[in-house]
Amino acid sequence: MNVALSNNEANLNRNVRKRKTLRSEIKQNFYLYVLVFPGILYFLIFKYLPMVGVIVAFENFNTTKGLFKSKFVGFKNFEYFFTSKDWMNVTWNTVYLNILFIFSGLFFSILIALVLTEIRSRSFKKITQSIVILPNFISWTLVAMFVFALLSTDVGFINTALKSLGFIKEGQEINFYANPKLWIGILVVLKIWKGAGFGSIIYLAAIAGIDQEIYEAARIDGASRLQCITRITLPQLRTTAVLLTIFGIGGIFHGDLGMIYAIVGDNPYLYDTTDVIDTYVFRMLRQMNDISMSTAIGLYQSLVGFGIVLVTNHIAKKTDPDSSIF
């Protein structure tokens, strides 16, 4: 009994110390917490509060009955998706395209950051950095117009140029919008063009944070610029690269609806390689007007993505503890 009382007292003292520590932490960094409060409020309202709507995935949702009075149907909404012939194709396309997007974007973002860092002229560096970042602010709708102007069979720039150079004849034009195999490369190139420059900002900041005395010591020892990059800069970027890769893998089950739907649209010829879960759900929602099924597929995406993040974070923590999220 005395042991139990002593344990209770210890737990009570520990809780009191935690409360004092939390109170003193908030008091000490009050203005920092005030600054972060709007962000916390945003996530609570727009990210966590809407999670109540997850129950729609298990209901036959009726707008007149509302969220809590609609008929409960269990896993019936999930059965529709997993028994369809399309679920394997859209799942594979989503994962495969996102893997290509993540690692190609990682490679080119680091490459652009390294190139910009090596530019000695400050004015030329600013102009170049502005040019590579600019595509990020162009909407996918506008990009789709450019893509159509390039790839159109009749008046597209590529087909027109090939005909004028004599590589193809009239009637032999490449029909890009009927050839699904070409679109994996096209989408990857567009993703790199639009996002790699903007993604390089984080790596530029990481490079700027590296102690310059390390580079000076390496140059004194006779290291070339390439050796400084491979032996100093890249190892220093490893933690940032792994962390951003984990964040990217967190959304590996979520396709870029804005990008793919704007460029490809409802083109059935390209479904084999471009139809991802998000475009599939959007199409089914428009055709069938079934909110419950859409919510079920969205929940499937989120749960699998969360599981992949946990596994990836665990692997990163084992190999390099500084690279893990938690």
C-alpha cells in the first residue's frame, strides 16, 4: 500500500512539473505562440474539423437527412471501388506517376540549386532564379493551352516543325492525344518544368546555411569546385532531401487533379497511363453524383498514404535519425 501511495505521489509530482514546464514555456515564448496561433487555428478549422465527414464513407449519404441521420451501409462504398476493373489501374498510375514526380523533382531541384549557387554574378543569378521560379505561378489551365499548341495534331508546333523539316509527310502527324505511352514522359517533364525551380528555394536556403569556413578550408587543401559540391554541399543537403521526400511520399496516393485533368481532361484514349485516383473519383462524382463513394476512396487514399509515411519515416530514422519527421 505504501508503494502504491508513493507511486501516486510521484505521478502527481510529475504532472505538476509538466504543467509548470508548459506554463513557463508559454510564458517565456508568448509572442512566438501568438504568431503561430493563426496557423494552428487554420489547421484545426480546415484540416481536423472536416475529418468528422469521414463517416460519409460508411453511409448512403442523403443531403436532406444530413451527416448523422443518413443510412449506415458499412463497407459497401469501398466494395464498389475495389470490385471495379479500374481500381488497380488508377492505383498503379497514381503511385507510379507520383514516384516519378517526387524523385525527378528532387533531382532537378537540387541540380538547379547547385547551379544557381555556383553563379558568381549577382545580377545574373537573380535574373536566372526569377526565370526558373516563374513557371510555378502559371496555372495548369494556361499550361494546358500551351501543351495543346505544341502537341495538337493539326496545328501543333511539333507536328508543323517536323513537316516543314521533312521528317514526316502530310497525314503522318503524331497523334499525341491518342498515344497513352507518350504521356508519362510528357507529364513528368511538365511537372519538372513547373515545380523544380520553386522547389530549389529550400535547397538554396540549406546551402546558404552551410558554414563557409568549411569551403575555405577545402579550397586551401586544393579541393576543386566539383569536389566541394560532392564532398561538402551534397552531404549537407541529405537531411533536407530525405525530409522533403518523406513529405512527398505522404501524398503518393493523391494524384495532381488540377494538373492531369486540365491537360488530359476526359480523354478515354489516355486513361491507361494518366487516369489516377483523383481524376477517377472526380469523373465518377460527376457521372454518378455519389458523394459517399468519393469519400470512401478519399479515405482509402489517406489511410494508405499515412501508412506509407510511417514506414518511410521509420526507415529514415533507422538510417539517419536527423532526417526523420518524428
